[in-house]
Amino acid sequence: MSDSEQDASVLGKRLRNDNYEPEVDTVPEGVSPDRHVENDDDDDDVGPMPMPDEGGGAKKKRKVLPHERLYLEHLPNTDQYYKSFMHRDTINFCVVTKTDFLITTSVDGHLKLWKKQDEGIEFVKHYRAHLSPVIAVSASADGQLFATVSDDGSAKVFDVVNFDMINIIKLGYVPHTCCWVHKPGQAQGLFAVSDSKSGTIRIYDGRGDGKPLETIETLHRFPVHIMTFSDKFDTVISADEGGFVEYWQPVEPFVLPKNVEGLWSYKSETDLYEFKKSKSIPTCITLSPNSSSFVIFSLPDRQVRIFNFLSGKMTRKYDESLEAVQEMQQAGTAAYKVEDMEFGRRLAVERELEMPGPDNFTPGRWINVIWDETGSFIIYPTLLGIKVLNVVTNRVIRLLGKDEAVRFLNLGVYQGAPAKKGITTMAMAASANPLLANKAQRDPTLFCTGFKRGRFYLFTRSEPEDNKLGERDIFNERPTRDEQNVAAAAPAARTGPSPVANSATIHTTVGDIHLRLFPQQAPKTVENFVGHARSGFFEGIIFHRVIAKFMIQTGDPLGDGTGGTSIWDREFEDEFSDELKHDRPYTVSMANAGPNTNGSQFFITTTATPWLDKKHTIFGRVISGYEVVHNIENVKVSKTDKPYEDIKIINVEVE
């Protein structure tokens, strides 16, 4: 490899903090200190203190949620998602109904129904619901009906339990959002749809002929993009793009309910103007299970606010703004410390969430916050992972998926026990019969969509097996006709394994390094690497050159940087691509002695090295095992940059 000059200004490696304890007393972003009561157990170790003022000497008790441990047993608790399933295009909504169904939709207008089983889910039915993107969805309070609206000007109504499409409503305008606004058991399914061009809301019979039963024009001045319905209070909460939040009953005269005891009378008494003041727009309004509170996430201020339903007052506010997250990352006070380079990548994704896409909508509009079944925890996706936050004690209890490379957006949670259909008596509950015990077991599952992902992910209380990580992404979609044509046109004469591969694992004496390969951009280089890997060429070869904050190099059978050849027993040409640059760490490139002198030696960068662009062929990137790379980078080396203790490649496994 050429001795390229290193840029002294580049950021070096930061040690990754893997000591995250989910049960620690952590203050979420934005929680004011007066709401978080510190542990006073160490006060006696401080020494003599002045006498407190009269009446002020009592210690402030820390808030405690009774039965917290039991509640947490009914929520997922793993760091990695257990499985994922496919759609053909980006998934935007996943909704869990009270009838134990999961319904997922994608931007290409497709809808899939899944049934929750004792363990996992089972596919039920697939509909091409719309020819254009699904804009909004809604499930009725009893879980019997589900509806989608699209910018093709139509709404589709589904009978969930019988997984059947029962109605198509031609709206005659482009809808903005929808919501079922009838109580469970009501004969007529009332379906509210808002107009994307005005503040008008129309109410339809979900099973009817498509003519509006009522038209509401005076409630909002701006297009309404969120509605949610409380069946307990028979009240709709809606929000528009101007930042206004309104309460109204879905019956004439469509105003604030008068028959709800304790409900606020004047909007000036509430905190519902909070969004107008902060110039932010809600992305979701989610009611707690008993409708006593509702939670709202808003953009662009990225605040999570909890309101009391009856008083309209804000009771909690959690700051998830990028400024707060960056400050906590720099100060080391975040719930989970992310390695600096990875944090920068995640930050770039966060900014992309607020940028309008080709449809002029921001992807961040799909972010939601959900409650658990007790109303004691809220669950929402963040830059660091999916937070499970105790709203009684104001503590982040769990952080799911913190190491996954997915930015989760839309969530739905299932906490029921599908096997428990019969009546459980006291004797059955106290019995040691394992059959009865299993019958009452739950399989809590969190369903999540991902940014720009055509998959939805399942978090459960079971970690994926280490040897089956590659099997957790289920390929439940057939190849498209175009993909089949490409496969059919490919030459079939070649037998045996492919000369190239998309991924590989380097097994070293200090751990495994997982690589993603780029056969499209560097086909000959990948073929050379794969050929050497399959022949056992790399077995026993050492990392002969290690430079901290730059790179680690290997691939020389002589161990001094002068040996190695290609699978063709000659040097081969460089393969440069504008798509691949040395703009990040963990880039895998070929070492050389000048242009077109590639052999078998390669290196892995540990920081951005832009001066190597167009000089060294990039053929892969590390996707897992970063800590192994840094462990090698940090070993003691001689003046010639050779480690004092040999670190060897055991073998390279090609997948």
C-alpha cells in the first residue's frame, strides 16, 4: 500500500460504551429536574449538614409505579428485532386491532392482514387497495372495521375479522386523513374523512353508498391531518396543519361535548395552543387505554407532550430535539452512548426525515407514540432506538433496537394472550399444571416500520439466535416479473458457486468482522477476494500493518507487506466508482504499489480517508464487528507499524 499522508484533523476513534443498563434512573431528554426525584440513599455519607427550615425538612419521596416489574413483563425487552417481513415497497403504517390482527400498508397502495398467533404472526390476506400511495388509515374502536384513504380520491373499507373488503367510497376530493368515530356495538359505522385542500370534514356511513351524512366546515380553518376518537367520551380530537387542536362530538352541532363531567369549557384554560406557539405540527394523537390522557409527537421541534384529556393541560414534556440529543451525546449523559461516526450517520438520517420527498410529504409524518395497556408507559422511536418510558417516574426503562441499522418510525404493540380464550378460575391460576401455565402465557410483540424500508420488524421477549441472524429477515414476497426476466436472461451455463458474493465474514483470533461486498461496483476485485477466501488463501495470514486512527492492513502471506498475488497470478486493474468513496470508517479497500497493481492485500479504514479516493479500489464495508476492528487498531505496534503480537485470520467465510 502507498504511504499516503494522514489528515491530522480527522476525528479519531471513540471508545464505545457498551455498559448501558436499561433499569438505571435515567432522565429522558427534556425532563426538567424538578420532575425527576434523585436517589437520596447516599445523603448520610456527605457528613454534617445545616438544620433544615421548619416544615421543609421532609425528604421528597421518589415516585414509584406499583407493579412496574409485572407490567414490564408484558412488554418486549430485546436489543435486536426477532423477525421481519416484506412488502414490495416502503411500509408506512402498521396497526394492531383489538381483534388480534395486524394490518400493514405500503406506499404503493398494498395492504396485508396478519393474525397474531400464540407465538409470532400468520399471514392472512393481501389486497391491492389503491393504485397510489396510502395517505392515512384507521381501525375502529372495537377492531371490527379498518379503512384506508389514498390520494386517488377513494377510501376502502375492510371487515377485519372476515378479512374482506366490504366497501369502496369515491370521495371526489383528495383526502388528508380518516377516523372511525362510532362507539363499539353501534350499528352504523361512522367514518370521518378530512379534505387536503380545506378544513372541511365529512362523515360517511362506512357501509353506505358513499354520500356524506354530515359536512363540518366551521371547525378548522386549515386542512386536518390527524383525528383520533375516544369511545369512552364519544369525542374526537383533531389537529390541523396550522397547529390548532380541537375537541368535538361526531353529532350535530359538532362542538365541544357538554355532557362530559370535568371537561374544560374554555380553550384559554388549556395548553392546546402549545403547538401554535411553538410553530410545530403534531404527527400523531394517541389516547391512553382509559382515555384519561393523550400523547402527541410534533415536528419540527421533536417534542413529546402528554395532555390530560379532561383539563387539556400538558402534564409531561420530553425533549427529543436534535440539539438536545447532540448535547447529551457530547456530554455523555444520553441513555445510550453511540460511537461518534455512527452518531453522525444517524444524525444525517434524522435531518432527512424532515425533508419533503417526491410526494412533497416529509417521512417524519409517520412517526407515532403509543401507550402500553396500563397507560403507565409510552413507546416511541428516536435516533437512539425505541424508548420505553415510564410516565409515572419519568425514566427511560428500556431502549429497544439500539444497535440496529434501522430508523424506526411507525409503531404498534400487541400485549394480549391469544391462547387464553377460556375462563381462568382461582384454582386454575394457582395450579402448577404446566399446560394451564402455558395457556396463560403472553407473547408481547412490538411491530415497527423503518425509514425507506420495505419491511416491518417484530420485537418480542426472545432474542434471535446468534447462528440465525441471517434468517430473521423473511422473504415472503415473490420476485417481480422484471426480476424474473433478469434472472432468466442471465447465462445458465455456469455451474457451481457464483464467483462473487454480497457478504463475507472474516474470522480472526480476536473476533469476527462482517463485511458487505460490492460486486456491482467492483466485480473483479470482489471475485478476487471471494476466490482467495474459498481457496483458504487467507487462513493464518496476519494483520501486518496497523496505524491507529487510520487503518488496519492484511492479506500478505509473507507478513511484511511485500507479498501476495491475485487469483490470476498477476496484478489486475483498479475499479473506481463514483458511488463509493472513503468518506467514512470501516471501508474495505485494496492495497497497492501504484495504479493497477492489485494483488491480495487489503485494508480496513478506521476513519474517513478522502485522500485515498481514486487511488485504492473500494470493494466492501464493515457492517458488524466494529469493536473487533478497533481492538486490532489499538494494539501495540513496532516502529514499522507491525503488531508485537500476531493477530491472525482464521478463515474467511463467504455467504
